[in-house]
Amino acid sequence: MTFLHNIGLYILMLQKMFHKPTKWKVMKELILKDTEDTVINSLGIISFVSFFIGGVITIQLALSTTGSFYPDYLVGYATRETIILEFAPTIISIIMAGKVGSFITSSIGSMRVTEQIDALEVMGINSINYLVFPKVIALLLYPFLISIAMFLGILGGMVACVYGGYSTMNAFIEGIQTDFTPFHMTYAFIKSFVFAFILATVPSFHGYYMKGGALEVGKASTKSFIWTSVSIVVFNFLITQMLLG
Amino acid sequence: MITVKNLKKSFDNKPILKGISCEFEKGKTSLIIGQTGSGKTVFLKSLLGLHKHDEGQIIFDNKDIELMNERQKMELKSNIGTVFQGSALFDSMTIEENVMFPLKMFENMSSDEMLDRVNVVLKRVELENSNKKMPSEASGGMQKRVAIARAIVNNPNYLFCDEPNSGLDPKTAIVIDNLIKEITEELNITTIINSHDMNSVMEIGEKIIFLRNGILEWEGSKKNIFKTDNQAVTDFVYSSNLYKKVRKMYLNQ
């Protein structure tokens, strides 16, 4: 029952997000601030993780294909497919659920605890539009982050492959170019948009409707990370089945 | 003026407000007092529209809040200034931005005009030259003054304060009380304060409403409160020996 109640409340929150819009002059500032908080400030960690995990994926693929009948370019090909199809859009989104998701939940949750949301409401401001809508718009730039993750993941793979002595640069580049399906990029970006919406709204929901004090803000952040990750995994399956299945 | 008629509110079938009727006059400072759990906060939040009441009427200057359309409700809310118990300042904004916030949201003013208005109200609450400080850098008393400045920056008709001097030392609490009273008279607004501070009652209580278990047990002025023989009121107000002595002296005079 609680689960269904929360689903209903979440849908109502999404509906309320488009009512009584905040003045554009103020909204513009909020969008810029949320873009900095959620997208720009995540560039460092995303770049770091993508580069090294790309390297690890390549080493593991190279080790399991060495000395066999597999062609040399296979490592580059498999690295590209793994990173574009799954690592960049999905795994990075789960990492972002921890970084951005808990930031959103704790910042909105703290505003709830310290009556700042009540202050917005008594002024006649639609607090859901004021707090959640700019995050949704800011995260429309999320596919840009995913593109960077894809590029650096493949670059990390190439560095590990060439300098680790697993294959040559030419073979790796040949692998990257072999059997490239442009629709896989479309599929990855469709997933990224859906995950961006989940990343903006699910943590906001947990922060906005939390009750209690500082301890509960921490609990809400943990809960938000779990539900954001679960939603990403479930939608990942559904989108994959619909678009590639 | 705010008129409340037979206001009822319950949570999970547990009645919290059991039919409160009263009036709050313009230009006067009215205090709602009562023990913890008496329904003070629910009453104040119902007046503010944060809780939807089950029965009864809340009338702001002859306009029933229930009969207002969305635009009228918005207009009314932009005419209400609120000081929350914990100040509720926006952490991510400077003091200047906090005070400017209602102007940015509701007024069509240029940046210079807004800044001038902010400086006027900050001066009024004796916080000039604090514009660029963050709320976390301000003391409890300063935060309350910023909250008052934010509440009055767009010249509201109504001012609501939820325990404005809780957590403050007695001297600062009196400063805040007097500031609210002076602003009420200067701007000729309807001010309602939710308090359990007896100093506030004695200092600024032009009209006092005593709530007990969700009903209006007693109402009167700070002079009447000395003379009342209502047992519940005297038990609450004169619970300390000091106030008992003060009352005795007043009655002997």
C-alpha cells in the first residue's frame, strides 16, 4: 500500500511541477545554478571513473582473448560496444544516483526540515516547480556528460591496450570502427534522457516528502539512492527490450 | 482584519482545533498562547493556508479564503509576511538576496529599486552593512531580524510570527518583540504571534488568545490577564514564582 501511495504521490508531484510556473527571470538563475551543481560539478568524477574503468574493461577483454583465434581488432570493438551500450549510460547513471541524487535529496530535505519549503509555500510560490523543475531542465544536459564518459572510456581503453602491450593502436582503432551501428548511439542517448529524468525527480521526491529531522535527511538520501538505482536498472531493462529486443 | 469562525481541524480523526472563533484587528499585535500540544501551531498554519481546515471560515478583510480563486489566493499570500520559528532563511542566499526574494518573485522593480528597498528594511531592523553575509554567519538574533526584514519588505497587510524569540537570550528577545510591535504600528498591519514566552505576553500582548486542548479558553489584553480568574490561564501564565509575585503586586496596586 505504501508503495502504491508513493507512486501516486510521485505522479502528483510531476503534475504539480508544471503548475504555477516561477517567474522566468528567477527560473533562469535556478536552472544555471542547478546545471552547475548537477552537471558541471560532476565532470571531474565522471571523467576519472570513465577513463579508468574503460582501461579495466579493455585489459579484461584483452586477457580473455589473448592467444586465441580472435582477430586483433576485437578488443577495440568489444570495448566500444560495452562502453557505448552499457557502461556510459547505465553504470555512470548509477554512480550519478549516488553523487547527484543524494545531493538533491539532502538539499531539498534540509529545506524541508528548516521550514524553507513552508516559507516558499506561504509566499504563494509553487515550491515543487521552484525546486524540481530547474533540476529536470538542468539534467537535459546529462547526455553531454554521457558523451564525455563514452569518449574517455574508449580513450582509457586505448591507452591501457596500447601501453599495456595487449594490441596495437591501429588494431584498436580498427576495432572501434568495425561494424559501427549508429542506432546504438541513439539507443544510448534515449536511455540517458530517461535516466536524467529519473535522476532529477526520484531524489527530489524523497527530499520533498521526507519527515523528521537531520537524521531522517540522511535516511532519505540512502533511500533515494536505492530507489533511483532500482528505477534506472528497471528502465534500462525495459528500454533495451523495446529498442534492441 | 482577520476573522476566524468556528475553525475545526483534525489529523487521523483526532481533533486538534475544536471550533475556534476570534478576530485579529488591524494595527494591533495579537498573541496566541497555550501549552505545548494546545493547537497553537496548527491554528497558525491553518491561518497561513499550510493546513487545509475541515470546517469553519477564515476571513481576511471580508474575503473568505475558501471562496477565493487561485489568483486571489496568490495575491493574498503575497500580502502575508511570515517569520518562522527557525527563521527559515534560504541557506544558499546572502542576507541581501534573502530579503530581496519576495520582491524578485512578486514585484516588477528594477535591480536598483529592489536594492534600495532592501537597504531601507535592513536599516529598519538595524542590520545595515550586513548585506553580503550568509545566514550561517549571522547570530540567532540577527537571523530573526533578517526574517522580519524579509517578511515586511513588500509592505504586507498581515504579519505572522511563529515563536519569534524562541532560542534567543532575554535581552535580544525583547528587542525582537519591540521591533515587531513598532513595525505593526508603523505599517498599520494585522500581526499575529504564536508564543509561549510570558515576557512577550506582558510586553506586547495587545490582544491575547489562550488555547487549551484545541479550544479558545480565554481572550483579552495584557491588562486583563492580570485580573482574570480563569484557572487554566493563571496556571499557565503564572506558573513561575516571579510572575506570581508580579501579579500580586499589580493586583495590590
